[in-house]
Amino acid sequence: MGENVLKAIQDEYPDDFAWCYGCGRLNEHGHHFRTFWQGDQTVTIYTPSPEHTAIPGFVYGGLIASLIDCHGTGSAALALHRKNGHEPGDGETPPRFVTASLNVQFLKPTPQGVPLKAVGTVEEIHPKKWKIETEVYAKDVLCARGEVIAVVMPKTFLQPSQ
Amino acid sequence: MGENVLKAIQDEYPDDFAWCYGCGRLNEHGHHFRTFWQGDQTVTIYTPSPEHTAIPGFVYGGLIASLIDCHGTGSAALALHRKNGHEPGDGETPPRFVTASLNVQFLKPTPQGVPLKAVGTVEEIHPKKWKIETEVYAKDVLCARGEVIAVVMPKTFLQPSQ
């Protein structure tokens, strides 16, 4: 299923913004989600750990929400980067997005022990605001749908608010 | 802020359904969210760990989504249990809900290092389907809003699907 991805967008985030629990390569405790192009769609593949349980045998919804969230911000970064003429691996630093809203519909219980594949379709709302529609599959079964509105990281993230 | 809660609904879930990564008391790796009544509203209080980072200094959105998710199912369980004449601690096993949909609006960057307080308002759609509107505060700052539609756990959760 392509888990050995060479060029994920998260590999290119600046070090200061690579600490996300979901997708930061520098967060040693995190999930290390990695998002890449597959044609005109974006893909993130992740196999939940045994402790990511909802009811025994099924994946925790918060993990699925996390996957959709980081897949959304990564997909937006891929899309704006491509619009700007760049692809992961070409040496250019990509934009960094954050999530404005996250919507998840849990369609079926998601079985544990198999890789989950998030497949995203990205749409520009305006250059700093993108919508990502995501489907999450376990094997070939559609288990969840998500929508993320991602915005270019605002300056309020550079320093904790009061 | 009332972190020493004696009677949370998750304390009463049957052992077989107490393994949730978010709120299962038996999941040694999980968050152990605990949800209780405060008047007519429901409350869950949780201090994220240092690794639950989005951008350094701010809480990971997936953690906030997880908090809203389990707070929602716990709140629905509290509400149906109360409707049935019971309160946590009275010896009666409460109903167990799962999440049908989860919607999160991230209003402000959420600072790390302080307890988060999720405050929920519960509304019955029908006896097996409840809506929970949640506000998440860091200190007294409203950082996120969520809506969960929770349904009584269907039988499909009793055995992994094919």
C-alpha cells in the first residue's frame, strides 16, 4: 500500500514546525503521519497501535480524527506547494497549515490490525484557506469520512496567547 | 477545577467496554478522560502531556478532538443514565455510546501546560441518539467548540466486521 514513501510533505516542514504529535517527524512520541501525492489525490497510510482501541477489536475514533486532521493540513500544504511550482524533495520549504475546523463521520467500526489509508481531495477556497475531503479505508472498506478546513498558520501560533 | 472527581461515568462502564484509548480506565496507555455532572452540564478536565504538541507551546488538535469525542459519549451516557433514574455510583451499569459524528471548530491556539475543561450541553434526539455541544476552555479562554452525535453502541461493535 505504499508505506515506504520517499517524499512526504511532513519531511520538508521547517524544524520549528515539525513537532506535531500527529505528523511531526521530530516528536518521538507521536504518530509520524506522512502525506504524499498519488496522482491528483493525497494519501496518508497509518497502522494504529494495539492501544488505539475504542471497543476491543476496533480503532479509537480520536485516532481516526487525528489522522484526518493531519492528513488535511498536509494535503493543503502539498496543494499550495504544487500551486507555487514545487514538489516535496525539490529543496523548497513548503507552507505550514493549521486546522480551522474538522468534521468526521464514523460510518463503520474500523477494525484494528490493518493499515488505514486516508485519501484526500483538495479544493482551494482561497490561497490561504483550503478544504480537504477525506475518506478513510481499512483494507478496501470505507470506514470514515472527514472534512478539514485548513488555513496557513497565522502569526498567533508563533507565541502562546495570553 | 475539580480534577478529583469521585463519580465519573467512565468508572462505571462494564470492563469489556473500558478499554478506550481516550476514556477507558483499563487502557494503561490512554488518556483516562473522566466525565461527570456539574449541575445540568457535563464536564471533563484534562491536562495534555508535553508531547501533545501542535506547534511548540500549543496543544495538538487531535488531542482536543479526542477530548470532545469521549466527552460526548460520556455525556450521552450520563444523560441517558439520568433519564433512566440513575447516577454514577448507584451500582447500576450505564449505557455505552459510540460516536456517529464529530465536529470541531478550533477557535484559538490552545496553550499547553494548563488544564483543559470541556463543558457539555446534552440534548436528546431520541433515546438512542443524543447531541452534545461542547466548549473547551484553557483557563477561562474558549479555545474550541465541538458537536458530537452519539448513539447507543450497536451490535456491530461486538465482533469485528468482515
